[in-house]
Amino acid sequence: MVTSWRVTLPCTKADAERLKDDIGPLALLDTPPVLMTSEPDPKRPDDWQLDAYFEGRPTKAALAQLRALLSDPTPVPLVEELADEDWVTLSQAGLEPITEGRFHIHASTHPDSAPAGSISFLIDAGRAFGTGQHATTAGCLAMLDGLAGSGAHFRNILDLGTGTGVLGFAAMRAFGGRTIASDIDPVSIEVTAENAAINHIPMGRGPGQMELVVATGMSHRRLQQRAPYDLIIANILAGPLIDMAAEISAALKPGGTLILAGLLDHQAGNVAKAYARHACRLVQRLDREDWPTLRLVKSRNARK
Ligand code: SAH
């Protein structure tokens, strides 16, 4: 089993702000560390702390890269192996709330400090992906916020690969449509059901309600029955997105909107090309770290 390691360093508030958006070359590691910053003593607002959680013992190079991210790289890091705990939960327990436009996401360890008028969700880290901290989730939220800001309306929404349910909840609250959220992983659907209850998301098949299904891609009777959708969001990975281009595009209404994420910068061209073959044209790209979020629109003249 790969053990988890924590590296602790002093940092400044400015470092903490910067690290929210940019973890430099550490982002290129196979499993990038999860970085968490905190203010251990509110009476000393300039003395912050950085905890970086690594899977496996961090290499010397990784430690050097971590220190180079700080305005003062001289302190010696405290490097500890963690006991056999659920390190994802552990590392995310103190994660800062995030705000993307009108959306605000916080964990139960933080009180809801959402600015007035925002759409706020309580999502705890745990067994499913999607607490808003990852660049892809944040990119999709930003894209949804932009669409809501431009007055877009969607009545029939699909969140494919829902993880914690976060994007489906956000789309439903922003656009009020009926929503179906799916995931290949039954645990994710269990977690989404729990999160829906916590966040007062009405479950069901009607307008303003959410339905949940366990499904690989579009291969579920309910996903087919509810098509065509006017908004599909899929934050998966480039490979499956390319493989599923035909079936996902077919489930979209002519003129419908598709938001794709989970792809890396260098994969964006191939993903867009795969969807262009099915009448979906790239109209917007939003870059977060190395993870672009793509917005495509299906031609109004497309057959289906
Ligand atoms: N939508 C969430 C989670 C993204 S992680 C967010 O944006 O934060 C990707 C999710 O897609 C995972 O929960 C994974 O289980 C699911 N997934 C991966 N391949 C899939 C497939 N072929 N069909 C459906 N879901 C899939």
C-alpha cells in the first residue's frame, strides 16, 4: 500500500492566496500533492501554515519545488508519514471554502460564509470526487456561472460522471431545470444522494428535481428516455470523452450546450475534434492550471 506523507512549512497569507491557483511544477507529478493552508493563530495573521499531502514519500526534488513556491524558501520542512487513515478525508477536512461566481462550496468544518445572494452548497470530502477544489470542477462551475450570467436557460440537464453531485446541484439551482445525474461508480451515487439531502435538492423526475442513476456513459434506459438534453456537463477524462463523443452528442438537442472537462491542455484539440465530427462546435474555452473546460454547441441543423 502507498502510504501518505505530510510536509509542513510556515508560509505567509500571500503565499496561501497564491497557492490556491498555482502549485507550480508540482502539478505535473503523477499524483500531485493536495495543498492545504491555514492560519494557526488568528492573533498573528501573517504567520500561516502550509500542509502538503503526498501519496508516497516526497522526493527531494518535490520538497525543493514545494519550498520554491514560498516567499521564504529557507525554513526546513517537517516531513511525517501519516498513520493509516483515510488521507483524502483528512487532507480535505480543513479545505477552504471556494467561491466561483455565484457558487459557493464549503465543508462542514467551515461555517457557511457565502456572500449574500450566492448559491451555497455543503459538500464534504470523502468517498467521491468533487469538492470544488479541483481545477476541473472549478472550471465547470465558472462556466455554469458565466452561462447563468448571460441569461441562459436550460430545462433538461444531464450531469454525466457526477462524483459528489456538485455540478448537477449547481446547474439545477442556477437554471431550475429538471436534472439527471449519473456515475459509473455506485458509491458516487450514494454520496450524491446524501449530499442532495443535506443541500435540500428535491429528488424526483419533475421540473426542479433531480434523478440519480448508476451508469457507464449513456448506457442506461433513463438517460436515453430523458434525452435530448439542452445541457450536458461531463467532467470525466479525455479518453472516455473521446470514446463517447457519438453517444453524448446524440443525446444533445440541436442548439444544445455541452460542457466538457477532465482533459489536459494538450488533449483539448483532440477532444474538440471528436465532437466536431458530431456537429458540436467549440465556442468557449476556460483555462485553469493545465485543465481547460470546453463549451460546445450542437448545430441547430443537426439531425437529432
Ligand atoms: N462531476 C464531478 C466529478 C468529476 S470526477 C466534478 O466535476 O467534480 C469524474 C467522475 O466521473 C467520477 O465520479 C467517475 O466515477 C465518473 N466516471 C468516470 N468514467 C465514467 C463513465 N464512463 N460514465 C459515467 N461516469 C464516469
